[in-house]
Amino acid sequence: MALMVPDGPITASHVRAVYSSLSFHGTLNTKLPSNRSLKRASSSSVTPQLASLVTTMFSSTGSFLSLSVFTVLVLLLSFYQVNSSSTPTKIGKGYRLISIEETPGGGIVGVLQVKQKNNIYGPDIPLLQLHVKHETQDRLRVHITDAEKQRWEVPYDLLPREKTQALKQTIGRSRKNPITVQEYSGSELIFSYIADPFSFAVKRKSNGQTLFNSSSDGSESFGEMVFKDQYLEISTQLPKDASLYGLGENTQPHGIKLYPGDPYTLYTTDISAINLNADLYGSHPVYMDLRKVKGKADAHAVLLLNSNGMDVFYRGTSLTYKIIGGVFDFYFFSGPTPLAVVDQYTSLIGRPAPMPYWAFGFHQCRWGYHNLSVVEDVVENYKKARIPLDVIWNDDDHMDGHKDFTLNPNNYPRPKLLAFLEKIHSIGMKYIVIIDPGIGVNSSYGVYQRGIADDVFIKYEGEPYLAQVWPGAVNFPDFLNPKTVDWWGDEIRRFHELVPVDGLWIDMNEASNFCSGLCKIPKGKVCPSGTGPGWVCCLDCKNITKTRWDDPPYKINASGLQVPIGYKTIATSAAHYNGVLEYDAHSLYGFSQSIATHKALQGLEGKRPFILSRSTYVGSGKYAAHWTGDNQGTWEDLKYSISTMINFGIFGVPMVGSDICGFYPAPTEELCNRWIEVGAFYPFSRDHANFYSPRQELYQWDSVAESARTALGMRYRILPYLYTLSYEAHTTGAPIARPLFFSFPDYTECYGLSTQFLLGSSLMISPVLEQGKSQVKALFPPGSWYSVFDMTQVITSEGGQYVTLDAPLHVVNVHLHQNTILPMQQGGMISKEARMTPFSLVVTFPAGASDGKASGKLFLDDDELPEMKLASGSATYVDFYATVSQGTVKLWSEVQESKFALDKGWKIGKVNVLGLDGSGAPSTLELDGKPVTAASNVEMTSLEQKLEDLQVGSEKKRIVMVEVNGLEIPVGKNFAMSWKMGVRVEKR
């Protein structure tokens, strides 16, 4: 096969255009690190050396590029290291502390003076202010900024937090001989410093561990602190045995642990999730550090609250930040458990948003539902296939000319759409559509006209900045402007009156732009033409390099190729409200849009909003859910989805998932089977596909439909558990999907485990992630684990061990850990229906233990209300407890705010208690202190369980599962149940 080469200089954009074509037609499977998906395809620049090589390779084949040469080229691009900054370069001699004093507010403030000026990456800022404060018992803040001028920081109205010490001159009170080493102690964290050259350390009081230490100490791996206008650098020493997690958003091929030598660049960018080790849609400059100290797990987290672009270099024994603006604003969270870390972190950045109950149902979307009848068919086919479905989505197909807040009058006529929505709303289904931030420049378009009238757009030299996205020429709303927030809310209100949508999907908000630089609408040609790919820039544009904001002295590794930071986005010298530069605020764009959208939706009908955002920043979880962007239908992307999902739980965005079966170009039938077996247990579970991909709704293959009925059937049974986890996330920040080390922090074997995950503390998913496999090797941490699909099966190990599990095509292995009470319901085709079915409780004790305890919880509320909290009449919370001791089993509940559950009439119909010793005395069942008579409908049976004990030389145990059926216990009422062991055991 041969491919035509475009006229003119060859750049990576040409390579990627050809690559996309080859990938789409299945000719080439190699990945480019910066290739965009077909929908969001884009080009990238290359270094001069590589461009020369590319040109040579093209010219060597005449007018054609052979596939073999192209493959070599792809490999060269994939492995070429464009960022030479990964090698340490020491810049200057740092700063000295010349003044320090306590503040009335309970902190310390000092002045730092540069020791030796240099002009590498610009002049040094001569005087800095240091402000340190223990803000809570477990949170320490270290803030360093210019002592004489105000610098850009993440706006306090976007991310509310305690204000720092006001800038003031303290040089006059400078000590002649500052103390060389000084400590400032809090409840758990200790701040210490060295005056010359200035460095600081943060230690843990309880065990003396150093959590952060910026002293270079003569190290070859990093130098002293640097603080210039457009280049800030600081480093920390790290122990070799520390396991680090976070620093996203990126697709990490090595799994959830940060990997020494991998680049970690933080700058919100529209490149697809198939790009490994590249800055993707979100910026989360936070990491968790987990290490063992004297046999005990010790976790803490470090947040650098800075929205400017940055490279972070992790070398195993050190970590270096290189940032192109802003301030050092460090927050240290003491932990010491992973759950405590996330609790402390989200208490600062904002607790995750409450989610409506239906959001935990299954969602179906596709770019390419060309008209309403296709959407109606999709809903009907899910029903026919008996696959649960709660939410149907539209990408931009419903829009008139891709314009926000419009309907296509031919393909989505409003009367027919309203009739369809009335039909699905009547059974509890929901409808969500996409909204992109770019507003089409069109004099007959009311949204644009009102935006111009209200002056809501980002400016360049006083005029609205012109870009191109799907509608063609667009302007971008400035969500830092209060007037824009009001205008946006009004447009959402108008659209909701047109179409009563149940949530909004905000996409392309990095912000994405198909062009770069300063653009004008071309004269004499239609743009876009309506033919060819919609993502090709058709405006008349010229590069902007005249300011230091467009061409900063230090080049972050943007898009994994060091492209200019204004490339395919808003020019970084463009201006927001009050003169704020896009250079500083770029990575906050999606975050600020989420806040404005949340405010608008909440103000509509007083209901709980649902927002899905592609671009995120620190605090986004308070307003929105997230999906991991444009992935590919490959086995590798299936694996990556787990790492990205559990990372976002750490980031405080627990409602997260990946496009099931992949966004493009086409999954195999086997892959889609396995993907729904994973995706059914994502917190946010949605199938989504590309315009150019074959249809991949779960009913398209009989085998996938069967896997979907199995996996989603279990999801809909555990919806009460998922929803309770959502409440826990909202109140404590706890991730819904978690790495195993959250529950087993002392078990180092699971520190890097990225192929399994937990829902909550106890439910473990161990999926098949490889082609052609009918078994899976799964790690079982210490304790007893019960299969939720077959509760007679139990695996137990004292020290933890890998086990090979059978996993034929329609089987996913899900296990429940000991000491748990899991609330379940009977499932259904829609969450509204499933929610009203009888409850059952599954109680797990350590297998065969003579003494054991178990506990669980259940949160139920009116999920239409904006607040998710216990309040009289609108919510109920239940704690469940169970014990086994001396052959007696006890199970009881403690109910808070019983009215809501009682009014709903929810009942517990069944109890399963697992892992009981099967050699006890005769049994008598009592309920609320009274014997249950034979005349009642209550039936008690037991079944012997099949125990796989991994402990070498362990004594064979006989364990049973006891099932109590026919109960009618009100969920909203305290109950107590007990019996003695010894019922007849039925062997299987």
C-alpha cells in the first residue's frame, strides 16, 4: 500500500493524518504518543532534527510513503525523547532566609533573598515571602511568593480556602544571624528549615519520618530552589521504598504507581487517552506517598496548588517540579492511612458532588445517532435484549449545525423529541446531551448575540478571541467573569425550556481549538466547507510568538512533544476578566465551566445536578463526574482504564469511568465482552463510540449481551452499596473505586497492583484483561473472600496469595471480603424499578471462625434533592452489625432518621450469613427477642460452602452459609436477629 504525501514541508501533522487513516482502516496498529482520536484529531510540531528526518524519509520515496517506511517513522516518533530537560540542570545558588517572625494568625512569615542572580529562564525575583501555617491538625501549608508584587494564584473564589498572610515588608527587622535550623511544630507535622541556602523539610511527629525535604544536600539529582517570573523549580528527596501515586491526568502504561523516568507534565490538553505519559485533559498536581515504617503503612499527600503548566520529574529518590509561573503553594496532608489522606485532601478542595441514584445505572452514548429514530431504536433494543439501561445520551448529533443549545429541526424535531422524553421519563429513564464551550460566531444565532451583548468572551487585544471547533468559527466564554456565569446560566435555562434534559456533558473544555494562533474568518470561502474532516483548521491564522507568554523561556513537555503551549488551544497571551492571562488560567478552564454549569443546573428546578466534564482540575469533583476521554478499543486501553479510574478517586473525583468497549475505532467481540465485565463496575458506567466506528451497543453481539446481563445484573443488585459509597465519598472523600492498598495498606504486594480494584472497602473485582484467556491470576490479600456470584465459594489465606481463577467468557470474578455486611436488592432493567425491590443482606465472617464481627451501612434518600444529607423525612441511614461468638449468631441494625425509609415501605426479605462453623448445636431463630414460629413464612436453611484454604498445612474446616428467607423487616426500623448454630446441612 502507498500513500500520497501533501505538498509543502513535512511535519508531524502529516504523519498523524496518514496514521489516523491507517489506524481507521485497520492497516496499522502502532500508536503515536500524541495522536488524537478521529473525532478530536490534531497535529503536532516536531523538533527540527526530527522534521529533517521526516522530510528525508518522505523524499526518499518520491511522492509516496511506503508502509514499511511509515512504520519506522511511527516508531521513531514514539520513542524519540523531545524533552532534554529531564536531565538535571542546576540553576543558581538559591535563596537565604534573612527574616522570620510569628504572625498573629498563628503561623510564621519570613523573607528570602536571592543569593546569586542569573538569567537562565529570565531574571530571579530578588525577594520572596515565606508563609507557613498548620491550618488543621493534619494539614500544613507552605506558601512562597514574591515579597513585593502580587502574583497569580488559583482564584480564591474558584477554590475557597484560607487566605495567606498579607504581603508586607519585614526586611527592616532582619536578623543579622538567622537561626541555622528552626522547627515549627503542629499536632502531627513539623516544619523545619535551613536558612542558607534556604530549604525546608516536613516531618511526621509520631515516627520521625521525613515527608518532604527540599535540601539538595549536594545531590547530583537536583539543585537549590529557583523562583523567576516564568520559571519556578523546587525538589524533594525521597526514600527508595516510597510508592507514589497521582500527578495526573495521564495514561500510565506501568500502572498506578509513578514510574521513575516517566515524564509527568500537567497542562490541560486535548489529546486522546491513547497517548502514554502525556498531559491529557486534566491537571492534578497532587501525589500520595505510601511507605512502610517499621512494618506499618504510612501514607501522606502533597499538593502543589498551582495552575500553570509544569513538568514533574520523578527519579526514584527525588522529585522535581519545573513550573512556568504562579507561586509555590504546598499543602501537606498527614494521613497516615490512604483513606485519611483523601479525607484530608477533599476537606480542603471540596467534597465530591452528590450524585443522583440513576447516575449509577448504565448509560449508552454514541457520536453518530443521526436522528431521533436511531435513539428510539437503541432504547428499544436494550429493552428487547433485557440489558439494563438508565440513561440515553446524544453527542452533537441533536444540534443544529453543531451549535450549543440548539436542536436540529429535521433530525431531532422538538415535538417528537419531547414525546420521546415524556415516554422515557415516565419509566424513570434519563436523557443527557453534550455542550462544548465554543460558541459559534453567527449573527443569526441568539446564544452568540446575547454573549456579545453581555461581553462574555475571552479577549485578544480587546476583541473576542477567534478559534475553530465543530460549528466553525467560535468565541470562548470567559467563566472567570461573573457576567459570563450569569449568561451561561440563562442559556442553560433557555435550553432546558426547549428540551428538559436531565444533565449536561461538557466536552472540549481544555479548551480545545482546531486552529492555533491569531485567526480571522477567511473571505471568499466557506469555513467549514462541510466536506472532509471537521477538525481541519479552515480559518486564516498566523502564529503568535511576540510575547513571552506565547513563547516562554522554559518549554514544558506539552502534548508529549514540547509543542507550543498555545498550540491547538486559546492563545496564552489572550485575556480573561480583570486582565488574567490565559497563560496562568489555562488549566482552570474546564473547572470554571463545571462550576458555572453546576450553579445553572441547580438553579433550574432545585434538583441534584449531573455534569460530566472532560477537563478537570483540583476541586472539580465537587461539581462534576469525569470520563477518561478518547480511548481505543484495545486490550491495552482496557488495562489503562483501571489505573486512570482509581487515580481519579485519589484526586477527589470518584464518579469516573472509561468509554466501555473503547471510543474508536472498533473493538472485537471478545474485547467488548471483557470490557463490560470491567465497566459494569466502574463508578460511572457508559458505552460510548466514535462516529466512524461500527455500532457497539451491548446488544450488537449475542455473546456481549449475555455478559452484559450477567455483569450489569450484578451492578443493579449492588446499587444500594454503590449509592452508599457515593454518600461516603460526599461526606469523607473516600473513593468509590479504590486500589487494594486502601484496604490493605500493610500488604506491600498490592502497592503496584493495577489489574484489580475494590469498590468500597470490601468488594474486589478481578477481571480478565488479556485476549484469549479463560482464567485470571488474581491477588487475594489476607482473609476470607466470598464469590458474590456463587456464595458457596470461598477463598481464604492468612498471608495473602495469588490464585488462578476460572473465568470463561461470560464470567467476571467478584469477591466480598470478610467482616462485611453488604446490602443488595433484586435488580431490574432500570434503577428506579430496581430501587423498589426487597433488600437482602450478605454477612461475611472469617471462614469457620468461632468469633467474628461484621458491619455495613446503607444510605437512602430522595436523590432529586440537591443536598445529600440526613434530614428529617428526606433520608435514612442504617448501620448494620453482626457477631458470631460461641455458636451464637447475632445481626442487628441501628437506624437514623427512619421516616424516609418507612414511608417508602422498603423491607429486608432475606439474610445470608457466610463462613459459619458447620459443627454447632441445634438452632433457634429469634427476631426482636421473640422465637420465630413454624407458622410464619420465615424459612431457615444452610448450605455447605466450598473452602479453598491457601494456608499450607491448614486443618480442613467445614463451613456453612445460612440463609433466612421470607422476612419482612422494615429497613427504617431497628431490628435484632439471632440463632444458635446446628441446622441441618444440605450438601451440594
